[in-house]
Amino acid sequence: MKSKGASSEFAKYVSQNVFAMIGMSCYILADTFFISKAVGANGITALNLVLPLYNLIFAIGSMIGVGSAIKFAIAKNQKESNKHYFFNAMFFTTVFGMIFMAIGILAPEKLVELLGGSREIVAVGAPYTKIFMAFAPLFMWNYVCNAFVRNDGSPSIAMTATVLSSLFNIVMDWVLMFPLKMGMQGAALATALSPVVGCAICCFHFASKKNTICFKPCVPSIIKLFNCAKLGVSAFVGEFSSGVITVAFNMVILKLVGNIGVASYGVVANISLVAVSVFNGVAQGSQPLISKYYAKGDKKDLEKIITLGTVTCLCLAGIIIAVINIFAAPIANVFNSEHIEELTAYAVKGLRIYFVGFIFAGLNIFLSLAFSSMSKAIPAFVISIMRGFVVILASVFLLAYLFNMTGVWLAFPLAEAITFIISLAFLANIKKKNEVKTSG
């Protein structure tokens, strides 16, 4: 009965989180599509240049939010004091958010210029950057609220908050950019206001009898922040590395085949966002359960959740790869409004090779957060840094040199496969230590 309960909890948490993450990825695709229609190539260029700023804001928010929520969940299930984790997380995300706000308001032109924008791109991108950075604290608060609500036993509310804030963003994108003709400023305002919806929906949990999150102010603790951030570092690397990888791939492809190649990578990267969101949903849905069973010392249900997560990731990877192989050409053509045959050819080949990597990527995403959920900060950090920076960057430069564009597409599967071997080694080592403790 116990294992059956763990299975049903897994199905509930994971399905809702996968749905929420897909919703979030769809708003990113919609944002890009609307900007391309309303502003054109300069708008897309400006958006791509400032994406690393988005990544950094989201990365810090997720690191503090997810890490603090994991500590909260473990303390809660071990019947220890968890009173100050929420306030501490909100305080420090406010501090970081205010820093981003000040920089964005005072020097948006310099930021876009430093990121490589020409005079024309700065003119388009600076107002966009100024608006979304002015709302940086809201993005971070949204991460914190969502992570805590999910870990306090309300995955449905966390899912609803994510989905409705994404839908709000898509609708307001259209309203502000087309009927109100606000262009890039409209896109920025729609994105900036969407976390207000997410935070507001999370308040339904905070006001409920089920809520155990404490809002009592306390003296902010750097030590507590550091201990929480260690467990959220995999979330940080996952968010921030995507910007770094995009820059590296664009540089390599530009030298190999020029703008058509970069455009084809844009197609692959955009579709891969949806796939990554699916596996993030499995990982984030499993995280509260792994933290709960780990804190209670329930090894049987802990192993069951990890096994279910692993099997789910493999099944989803198989489905995603099959769909991509069957529909690669139609998918590529959705983003190829000028019907350039060379772009379609590059993108189709890229989709079919690149997406093989999700057999391993899904497992790496899941296992990285699983280690964090069990307070295993070092394995989580190593997996994240290997797949997010070290192995992927080395792979793309080496394989591009050896096999040109085919090598570029192979870099992702190779990097994820190498990282998966490391993930398995960590998993086997932890299991061995647990067996030694049990026998002792």
C-alpha cells in the first residue's frame, strides 16, 4: 500500500509539473513568434542578445527558490524548524532583484551594446531591456513562491500559477504588440507582468489551512542562504548555461556556414526548449517527494520514486525522438517563412541528430535535481556543470572541427552521454554507501 501511495503521488506531482513546464516553454515560443511578426529581424536579434540577462535573473531566482524550498521540505519532514527559509529566500531575491533593476533602469543602452548590439539593435533592444529588468524582483519572487508552494503539498496550485501566468503573457503579448501597437515595449511589459499572476495564484495556498510556510520576519542569514544555494546550484546552472551554450553554438555555426546555419540552429534550439521543459517537469515534480522520503528515511519509497522518474524519462525521450524523426520537416518549415531549402535541410538533419541526446539529457536533468533533493550538493553540481558548460563546450568545438555541421549536431548527444556515465557513477556510489550503512 505504501509503494502504491508513492506511485500515485508521483503520477500527480509529475503530470502537473510537466504540464506547467510545457506551458512555460510555449510562452517563450509565442514571445519569439510575435516579436518576429511585429518588429522583424532586428527584434529577434535584440531578443537573442539580451536572453543571457533573462537566463541570469531566472538562474539566481531558481537557485535561491529551489534550494530554499528543498531545505524547507527536508526540515518539515524531519520535524525540525523551517520557519525562516521562506523569508530568507524572499529577502535575498529582493536584494539581487534590486541590483538588476538599478542596472536596467540606469544603463539599458550600455547593456545591449556590451552584449554585441549595433546602433540599430540598441535602439530596438534598450527599451525592452529597461522594462523587463525593472521587474527583476518579481521574476525571482515568482520562482520562490512556486517552489515553496510545490514543496508544501500543493502541486496543483503551483501548476495553475505557472500555466496561467504563461497564458497571460501570450495574450498580453498579442494585445500590447498588435492592437495597442507598443512593439518591443509591449512584449517586455507582457513578460514583466506575468509573474504578478503567478505570485497572486500562489497566495491561494498561503491563505489556506494547508499552508505551513511561515511569513514571520527574521534576521537575514548569509550562511542559510549559502546552504540553500548549494542545493539550488543545479537549477542555476541549468538556467544560465542555456545562454552560454547558445552563444557558443552561434559562434561556431556562423564560422562554418553563416547565417542560414545559425537560423537552422535557432529552429533546433527553440524546439529543444519544449523537450527540456518536459524533463524539468519530471524532475521538479519528483523533487518534493524525493526530499520527503529522504528526510523520513523511507528508502523503499525513495528508490521507487527514483526508479519511476528514470523510467518516465526514458519513455518520454523515446516518444519525443520518434515524433521529431517523423515530423522534422514540417516542424522546420513552421520557422522557415521564406521557404529557404538550405535552412530546412540543415534544420531537419540537426533535429534528428541533436534530439538523440535526450535519451541521456532527460536522465541527467532528473538525477541532478534528485541529488539536490537528497542534500547531495556535490554530485548535483558536478552533473550540472559538466553538461551545462565543460563537456558541451568542448564537444561542440572539437566535433565541429572534425565533422563540420554534423559535428555541431553531434555535440549535444555526446556531451549528455558522457555526463550520464558520471551520473551513474554518483548514483552507484550513493547506493553502495547506503547499503554499507544498512548492513552496519
